[in-house]
Amino acid sequence: MLNLLVYFQMIIYLIICNKTIKEQFKKSSRININKFQIDVSWLRIYVYLNLTFMLLTAPLSFYLGNENTNLIIAQMAMVVQFIYLFVKSTWQTGLLPAESIYEIKNSEGILKLADNLVDEYFKMLKDYMESNKPYLHESCNIQAVSEQTGISVHHLSNILNQRVGTNFSDFINEYRVIEAKKLLSIHSPKITTLEAIGYECGFGSKSSFNKSFKKHTNFTPSEYRIAYQNKKAKS
């Protein structure tokens, strides 16, 4: 009875795994991990192998029904799995060979989203940026934003390309520049240096602050501050 329960549980588990894999394969045989896609077609064979072994050995286990037989069957199952994984790792130079790993390019529409979903995700992204202001931290990166918003890295890249025609770094820096413009118009140069404002807005160095500010405004931070003060004095 115990053998029947164990075999039943394992077979059901493997059938569920196989069903999940089939559902994934209807979309793609690749899964997204950070900035890469990995081909997992080998996993389907691995599940089939285990399921076949369980179905073939079940009658033998029930017929003989002793502890030694069950132990031998369990050891054989482990050997079969190890042999398969060994062949994969030896003949294909790693369980996940280099040719099965694909870097996700921003220009590739590997997983194209419907327009309404793009709009929804873009709104979620903007709401998160405006309410949490993650760009004020130098460590802000696409992976962290992906984890906080629940939008995959690949989708974030595609959304930014489609909606604003830019990459994540420029998208973040634009928010930082907007914040810097506010601070430059508030703080006196005698009290707050340009470098301090840059760091407060999330830039890691004075040079990156100057470069990004110039790119988004056509002014350096110092030129912008002077122009703002002159305009304020005239008014």
C-alpha cells in the first residue's frame, strides 16, 4: 500500500511537471533569466525519462513487494538520471551549453506585447518612478526596478523602446536631470555645489552629471544655473 502511494504521488508530480513544460513550450522553449534567455528543451526529455522509468518499474515493485527490490529500483532511478545529466554535461559542454543561452537584445521583439499591455506596463512604470523616486539612488538599475514593479527586464526594455525610444539608463537619467533642475533653481551656489546636487539626484560622479545634464538640456549644470539666475533677476 505504501509503494502504491509513493508511485502514485511521483507519477502525478511528473505528469504535472510535464503539463507545465508543455504550456511553456506553447509560448517558447526559452525562459527569461535577467538579461538572458535559456533554452530548456532538455528538461522535457528529463521529465519523460523519469516518468517512463516510474511506469515501467511500478509493476515490478508491486509484484515483488520487498524492501530490497524498492532500494534497487530507487538506486537505478538515480543512476539513470545521473547518466542523462552526465551525457548532457560531457557531450554538450555543460548542462546549459553556450549555444543554448541567448542574450536578449533590445531591438529583438522576442516576446512582443499587445499595445494595451504596453500602455498598462508603461503607466505602472511611470507611477512607480514618480511615487518612489528610485532614480535618486546611484545603485538604481533595471533589475531592481523589474523586481519592484513585477515587469520583466525584457519587457521593460521593449516598453521604453516603443514608448519613449530610449534605453533604461537614459530614461533614469532624464528623471535625475529633472530633479537636478529643481535643486539648481532652489539652492544658491554659495551653499550647495554642483557636485553635491549631482550626487543628491543619483549621479555617481560629477562628469556623469555634466554629461547627462548637457544631453537632456543642451546646457551644463553651471550654465543652466547662471541662465536661471539671470532670468530670475530680470523678472
